[in-house]
Amino acid sequence: MLQHLKKAIVAALVLLSASCQPPAARVLDVKGKVIAVDPALKTLELNQEAIPGYMEAMIMTYPVLDAKLLQGLKVGDSVHCKVQVRTGTFAITSLEKL
């Protein structure tokens, strides 16, 4: 009886720990025009196109994981970037001028 109880507790703990894992990140393709660049804060403000099935076109400020991605960018540049989404937070992981 005690052996079955131990097995049940271990199984419950395994299931609980699996359900507590953070959800996998989603990566979005974002295209838009640069509105503002702030290397000190590592942010990029974009007037972005709609992302079908995810969000409408809008102006949005994104954090950038690596400030080097902002080098050479200026207001008015058209860009394509990869944006990582994890539990409601966004971050640009790669960027290229168009």
C-alpha cells in the first residue's frame, strides 16, 4: 500500500512540474518603418504592418535583445525583424533593413 502511495506521489509531482514549464516562445515576422531608435534603452519604435492572425497594424515600441542591431538605423528606414513572444512579452531578436 505504501509503495503504491509513493508511486502516485511521484507521478503527481512529475505531472505538476511538467505543467509549470513556461510556454515555448513564438517568433513573429514583423515589417515596418522606424519611428524612433533608442540605443541607450535598447528599444526600437516601429510603425508596423499587420501580422495576419495576430495583431493589426500599429505603432509599437519593442525591446531589442542586442543593441548592435540598432547600429546604422535611422527614422524612416524600412525594416524586417524577428520578434520573440513569450508570455505577453516581446523582444526583437534579429533585424535587417529593407
